[in-house]
Amino acid sequence: MTTRAPGRAGGFTLVEIMVVMVIIGITLGLASLNAIPSPHQDLQKEAQRIALLLQLARDEAIVRNRLVAFEATPERYHFLVRTETRWQPIVNDDMLRERDFKNAPLTLLLDPTSAGTLNPLRITFGSEPVDKPFVLTLASGNDRVAIRADGVGHFTVE
């Protein structure tokens, strides 16, 4: 059986409580930094989503044996399919539906510009499995992310 020294009450010292508070503060600080993505991370995620959608649009063009286009303005983007007489937005496909850019407006650059038209930016995919390579750059402020297409169906985000 243990005995306490006379005059000393049980409990934590002020130093022990302060150490615990500092540890909790550091942990919450790190958690909040990771919970709030940076603008560059948002742009990177947006570029990865667009790269996957461009690959899907390319595959759709080959399967449908029709032209499919990606069209973007600084605020939003959507996909079009060429009918007999005109371009028509794809509305019945949840994957290729119209979307807004998360941190709009974005600056969109296409290299070479002959790969598509500008204002609005348009990239067209044909029914052939080989196409012209291009680089689509998304920029917001000082952040830039590029989507590189090699012309044979591979899209990478840099």
C-alpha cells in the first residue's frame, strides 16, 4: 500500500497540463493544414479529372465512330458529339456532363494551337486511334498544371 506525502494533493502539475496542451495544439494545426487543400492541389485534381475525361472522350469517339470534342471556357467545360448536321452537347452521360472549374476563372493554353480551336478552347477527337499530340495547360494565378496527350491515348498530368 502506497502512502502520499503529507500536504501534497493528487493531480497534474501545471507543466504537465501545458505539455499536453502544446501537443494537442500541434496535432490540430497539422490536421487543419492537411484538411485545407492548396490552390495548386485543387488545380492538380482538376487536371487529373480532365485527363481521365479526355481519355474517355477519345474512347467514345472511336466506339461511336463520330467526332467528340472537349470544349472549355475559363469558367466551365463540357463535351460535344458531332451529329449529321451540327455539334450537340452530351447531356445523357453523367461522366461527360458539363462541369464548372473549381477555382474559376482559369487560363487555358493549348500547344500546339492547331490541335484545337480557341475561344472557346476546343479539342476534337476523331474515330481513328492515332491523333495529334498536344499539351493543355491549366493556370490559376502562379499555379500551372499541364495535361500531355501523346496522340495514342495516353494522357499524363505534369
